[in-house]
Amino acid sequence: MIILKKELKYCVIGAGNGGIAMAGYLAMMGYSVNLYNRTAEKLFSLMKEKVILLTGEVEGYGILNKVTSNIQEAIEDIDIIMVTVPAVGHNDIAKEMAPYLKDGQIIILNPGRTGGALEVYETLLRERKRNNVIVAEAQTFIYAVRAEISTHAHIYKSKKEVSLAAIPATKTKYVLNLINEVYPQFIEAKDILETSINNYGAIFHPAPTLLNSGHIERNIPFDYYTEGITPSVANVLEKIDKERMEIGKMLQINTVSATVWLEESYGGRGKNLYEAIQNTPAYKGLRSPDNLKTRYIHEDVPYSLVPMESIGTLLGIKTPAISSIIDVAECVTGQEFRKNGRTADRLGLEGLTIAEMHLLARKGRISKNRSFVEEVI
Amino acid sequence: MIILKKELKYCVIGAGNGGIAMAGYLAMMGYSVNLYNRTAEKLFSLMKEKVILLTGEVEGYGILNKVTSNIQEAIEDIDIIMVTVPAVGHNDIAKEMAPYLKDGQIIILNPGRTGGALEVYETLLRERKRNNVIVAEAQTFIYAVRAEISTHAHIYKSKKEVSLAAIPATKTKYVLNLINEVYPQFIEAKDILETSINNYGAIFHPAPTLLNSGHIERNIPFDYYTEGITPSVANVLEKIDKERMEIGKMLQINTVSATVWLEESYGGRGKNLYEAIQNTPAYKGLRSPDNLKTRYIHEDVPYSLVPMESIGTLLGIKTPAISSIIDVAECVTGQEFRKNGRTADRLGLEGLTIAEMHLLARKGRISKNRSFVEEVI
């Protein structure tokens, strides 16, 4: 293994499965990496040795620079902040970082789910009055990974391509230039509307989890993708995906079906989504969540399906499959995902034309007056 | 065992789990019993010996009078016709029987699901011009039973009480007088609106099946009730049940929650539905359906949930939980259950006041003029 010494300094926020893998990999590749987690408990074993072992597709280890639950220490002098916390934490982490951020720092949400970068950007604008921090979002997490303990991540597979956009979108190429050194898989999306609509977690996470509720709640493990997604479950996913694509087409962004995306990302092919999933080796062995408090519902419903339904409504697009999964998720969990989720209103998209949405994504804000005039007209 | 010789002649329609058990039991109790099934294949082994073995809660055997796939032969000279086919077949079987029915014969749907007796009665009115056949419906099937082969039914448990109503409701007591000789469990319901709304299959069948879709479609067997209905699944059932009860209260019928019903029917107690199910011995060992083509979806959604949702709409009652399960059922199966199901319109309830609905149930029909006048006013 070649140890590279790179200048860029990274901070990884969140010591979950994804954060451990990303911190370990960046460190293994020779970067200075801080790892932050809000609760210190999760970091105890890492604080001793600061070593993360990687197995699976990537084999090796990475030595971290700093392991901390102090946000100021974590992001001080950092060039790129990789946020790996669930979307439910995006707003909070933005508020926590706000006082300590410096102009020119880059925040990348891995992933943003739907509307993550927009929400974080708006929060930073509010908290910092003006904002020269670049907020980007990846359209999905780069790895299929599980980290049972914080010192070891098993990477089943890294995706071949992950699109990324910054807000303002004029900075996307700049961000990619920096990050492509270590992750050449990141490619340019038109803007954060594209990464937000091309959120395939919305397809793969809530519906299969809910349609396997009984076994997940009883914690009877099964292979989440290849066993949990039967032909009928896959049909539901295809319906959700069609609604997502309709929204994407109306927004004039590049989007491909989940089936095509699976082939592009993992090389899984099939004549329909069911077959493509069965033929995706990266999915083999990925176990089901062990209870219904999983991110697959509590993150992906309010931060993926709810914004899609809400943007769909804004655009006059019917989303019966998406809506039915939100309804069932609310019934099963007793949560009010629509009330607490990322609606178009909360994302500041309500009342905007499609052109204005893209303008917002490109410039970071639009003239309030202009949008006001539009509404009056 | 005392063999009784009774005068009443029964015909059981349908040689599924329930039909086999019912035919066997009636014959064992000394009645003359014909068994009809539309397809002869299912009857082949029974045609040879005409003996049905019963095990479980009831042990013994019954010798049938006639086993046939000829409807005329089946119902000729019969006093009570016990229909055990799925609700999807109610309309067809009514049409098939219509030419051969005689005034005074009694048809009992076991069970009617929601609106079964009303639908069959209307069909007979249409087909026979006038109708003096009594159509009754039981609120649920009397047994928890499985018949793997047509010559043997295993009865896990018979319910302690099953309400029954005839249309016209003025004949309910007459029907009960006859049938209570062999089935004292049947008790009087106010009318078919009560039996139709107190359709607990609507609670116990579609939601747990859909929320265990993956394992059912892969045919990984589990105990349907005690394993498939986890606490979160039970929460969904309680929400559906609350909506059902709200409809029942608006219709001024007697109704109890599914939890109370479970105790009344099977002696299963608990402080909530989850606990009551776990404490219902009759449910232990009842296996899950082995695919998604099950009656639990294809019968209970269009013939239980759809009419409840539709009657709810008619009464101005919101049914978000019921609606979400119908939506998901349509997504999972690709079927249009609302379009093809028993809507209030199809049951002839559209445009009626609550008083008129009960009048229809009591008399068998209401003056068209009166209902017309009501609408004009």
C-alpha cells in the first residue's frame, strides 16, 4: 500500500458505520483526519489508539489526527468537513458548527438525502448572518459498509459513481477538484436539486423495511436487499421510483431509474429492479435492521419521501405510492413525519418557479423582491 | 359421541378450509349435508368416501349426503345453504343459485365480510325479480381451522360467540332458532350493518400480511398472529379498529374493540391488542399465508376495507389508517381494489340517510320514491 501525504485536512462528523469507514479511508490515504461524534461514549475505544481497521473491498488501516466530541476542536483549520450523521441531525450540526466555521470551509453532506444542503445552507445564513461556507451534498453514501465496532469498518463495496453538487452550484467544480484526489467517484451534478431528487435511499429504504416490519421488529435477521425485496416489494419500489423520476423530469434535471442507477453504481444488471437487486453482489450479506427505530424509516421517510411528496405537490405531480408509504410509516411508528419532515415550505421552495429553484441552488439565494413580485403577478 | 338425527338439510358451498370443517361438523352432528364446490377437482377424494375427519378442538367424523359440483343438485330441497366461499365469489354464487332457489330457503354467508348479505340479496332481487329467500351473514367464520386435504379438517378453536343478521332483519330470530340447534354460538345482531361493520377480519388480515410481505412472498413460514403481529403492527391494527368503531358508532350499532372482541370470541386477554393476541391460545400455530395471492389481501381489502372506507366517506368519517393499507395493498399487488371492491355505491347505500340504511336492512328494500324525495329535499 502506498502512503500518500496530502495537504488537505478533513474532519469527519459522525462515528456511525459510514463515518468510521470514511475517516479510516481518508487517513489510510494519507490525509490528516479529525473524527467528531456528539456523544463521547462512541469514541472511547478510538480515543486510545486512533486506528481504524478497514476490511472488505478496501483493506488496510488509517491513523486519525484527532478524535473528539468538541465541535470547535474538530473543525478548526479543517478544509473539508464530511458530515455523515443522519439527516435528522443536519440542522443541529449546522447550528453547532456555525460559530466556529470560517469562510471558504467546505461542508459535504454524505448524503444530503433530499434537501440537506439547502437546509444546512439556510441555517448557516440565519446563524452567521452572511455565509461564505460552501455546502455540498452527495447524492448517496459512497460505501455499502457496516462497522460493528468503532475501530473496524467492513466495506462491502464502494459505488462507482456518486454525483455531488454544492450550493452555490458555481462552486461544485471547485469542490470536486479538491475531493476527487481521494474520491474520484464523485462527479458533478447540475445542482442540489439534482442530488436531492436522485436520492435512491428514498426508493431502497422505507418501503422494504415497512413491508418486512414483523421480522425486523422481532429481530429475525435476513438479507435486507436480496431477501427483503421480493418481486412484489420491488414493484412498489418501481412505482415510487417512477414518481421520483416524474418530479425530476419536471425539474429538468438528469435522472435515471433505480434499476439503471444500480447498474451504474454497483454493476447490478437486470431487466427489472427485482432482478437488478438480485444481481448486485454488493448487496449480498447486508443484513436487515434489527428494529423499527431504524434510519431507513426515521431518516428516509421525513428527509427523503416527505420532501419528494411535498415538491411533487408543489409541481402538481401526484405521488400515490410515495404517499402510501409515508402514511403507513406514520401508522407503524406513530410519528408525524409530514409535520416534522423536510417539506418544500421548510426548504424555502414554496412559491418559487422551477427557474427560481435552480437560481436559488446556483447562487445560494434569490432576491426576495423578485420572488415576491412573481407571487403578486 | 351422541349421533343426533336432525330434520334440517344443509348444503355447504365451498370446499376450502372452512367449508370442509363446517360440512364435517354438521354431518357429524347428524344432519344431512351436501357439499358443493365449483371445481370438481377439489372434491375428487371426497367423492369416493364422503367422509370428513375432524381433529383438534372437535374430534370425530361426518358422513356427507352428497358431494357435487352441480349447483342445482347441491341446493335442491335444502333448508339452509352455508356459503363459505371468499367474498369475491358471493355475487357469482348468488347468480348461479338464483334459478334454483325456492322461497323460504335460507342462505348464510360465513362470513359476509362487509356488505356480503346486502350484495347477495340485491343480486337475487335482480335475478329473480322478486325474492323470498332469506340472506343472512355471520360476522366472522366460526372456526379457526386449516384443512390441508379435503377429507380432514383440523379445528384449532371455535369462537364462543358469532353475531348473525338476516336481511330482512325481521327474519334474524327465525334463522337463529333453526341454526342454534347445532351452533348455539350464533347470536343476534341488530341487522346486517352491524355484522358488516363488526368484521374483524378487516383488522386482522390485510395489515399484518402486508407488513410481512417479504417473508410471505418468500414463503418463510411464521406464526401469523403471534409472530407476524409485533407491537408496531398491532398499533396499526388498533388505528384501523378505531376508525371502524367510529363508523359503527355513527351507524348506531353495537360494536366492541378488536381487543374486547378477542376476549369475547377466544378468551384472549390483554391490556392492548398486542397482548390480547399473544394471550389467545387459538392463534398459536396458525401459520402465515405462503404467498401474497392470499385471501387476507385479495378478499379482505376489496370486501372489508374498501366498503369501510367508502361508508366512512359517506358518513364524513376520516379513515387514514384504513386508506393507507388499501393504498399499500394496491401498490404491492397492482390491483385496483377500490375500483373493483364493494363500495357504498355498489351496495346501494349511496345517498341514503342512516335511518334509511337500517330500513333497507330491516325490510330488504326501501321505497325508491322515498329515497328520491329525500335527495330532492
